[in-house]
Amino acid sequence: MSKICNPKIKLDYGLNMNDKDHITELLTLVKAMEKNTCVFMTECSNEILFKKIENIFNKYKDLQRDIYETMFRKGLYAMEPVEEKNITSKLTTLNENFESLDD
């Protein structure tokens, strides 16, 4: 199967961080902030605080998506096509794991 990607931008390699290193670091940081904000949000007992944190979470979520889309457009992320049976199999596994949480 061929990968789905855009033409890769030219990168400098060596000891110094290049554009890919910087944007990957940014994506990692924003993902961590998004996850931690989600945990904070779910543990809020005050509705006003919850709504404020939810707003911050949504901004991080949108920023994370924007960074990913930028990386994809610049050829720094590639996707591989997946067969329908693999998707169905993964979904079945996830559903089974979810249902086992009630046990």
C-alpha cells in the first residue's frame, strides 16, 4: 500500500534542531497540555470553573489539530491506507475492552 502524504519540505539535518524537530516538539507539548487540561476539566466540581477549563481545552484541541494539519501539508506526517477489515477488527477490540470495564 502506498502512503498518503504531501511533498516533504527540505530540512537541514545535523546537531541543531530543524523545523521538523521544532514543530514536533510543539505538537508534543500541546498534546500534553490538552491531556492535562482534560484531566483537570473532568475533576472540576464547580460548574463555572468547569466551563472555563472546557473553553481552554477546546482551544488546545483546535491548536493541536492545526499543528498536525500543518505538519501533514508540509509532508512531515504520512498516513497509510487501511483495509476495512482492519478497522472493523480494531473497533471490535475496542468495544470489547469498553464493555469489559463494567465487569
